[in-house]
Amino acid sequence: MSKPISIFLSKEQIQKRVQELADQINRDFEGRDIVIVGVLSGSFIFCADLVRALKVKAQIDFVSLSSYEGTESSGEVSFRMDVKQSLVGKNVIVVEDIVDTGLTISFLLKHFKLKNPQSLKLCSLLRKKARMKIDVPVDYLGFDIEDKFVIGYGLDFDGHYRELPYIGVYGE
Ligand code: IMP
Ligand code: MG
């Protein structure tokens, strides 16, 4: 049985904000090469829209982590797939769908720092500030949101709803 979904961020709101984030990255990295690392699976749509709005030269890679079951983080993070290239001396921007407790992304950033990139930035479409257990600075943030479980635009509930063009609140 699917629960009702209320639209929280419209397709237009998301697209405007993604363009603004890309503009910011284009300004900050003008004339430099960057490596975009999308965190699968939740960021795949955000990442695809973001990179198509970039003017800076970008290599695109992905990582896959496991930390989430249902609507609650298990707190334990592990790698399913790491990047395929060396990050030594690179300008890396990690692209995430949402920072919730911060456990997943702080694990990933710690791991990436050991790869000696020249710079390491975090771009996240969403952040649930009230839920953060670890204070992770988000260099490029789309929206701060309330503590609600959201789906759509890449975000899922048990693998469903990723294809929605908007972000909705699950169960409302
Ligand atoms: P964290 O480790 O608690 O920060 O959890 C981060 C991961 O949990 C994100 O990358 C998402 O994949 C997932 N997640 C957290 N909150 C939500 C949500 O509201 N909807 C869908 N996925 C979520
Ligand atoms: Mg994710």
C-alpha cells in the first residue's frame, strides 16, 4: 500500500537551486579541473542535473556506501564501491542527496582525505540540520529542511519514488 505524498519542493524550485549551485561551483573553480564524486544511489539525478550545468572541466565518478535501512540510519557505514581513479592532487567535490545525521558523509570525507586531494568540498542538495550528530560543513547546500522523511528526485523509500521530478514528504 503506498502512502500519500505531499509536494515539498517543486521541480521548478529544485531546478532553479541546482543552477545556482552550479553557478557557484563554476565561479569557484573557474579555469581548474574538478572531479565530481556522486554518492549512489540517492544523488544520481541531482548529480546528472548539476554536471550538465557545469562549465568547468569535470571528471565524474561514483561511490556506493551502505548505511540505511528503511527510514532510519543503522549508523554503520561501509563501502560497496570506491572511486576508480586516484584523487591525489585533484579538486574533489562530493555530491550527496541529503545529509541527515552526517554519519555517512563524515565517513566518506575522512576516507577521501586520506587520498590526498588538493581540495575536498561537499555539495548536498538537502540537509536536516536538527538531526545532525556530526557537524559536517556543507560547502554547497541546496536546501535546509525539517526533520521529515522525503522522497523523489533520487531519494527513495526502500528503492521506490526515486523517479519523481519533485521532492515530497512521505506519509503526509
Ligand atoms: P546519514 O548518515 O544519517 O547522514 O544518512 C545519509 C543517507 O541516508 C543519505 O545519503 C540518504 O541516502 C539517506 N537518507 C537520509 N534521510 C533521508 C530521507 O529523508 N529520505 C531518503 N533518504 C534519506
Ligand atoms: Mg545518499
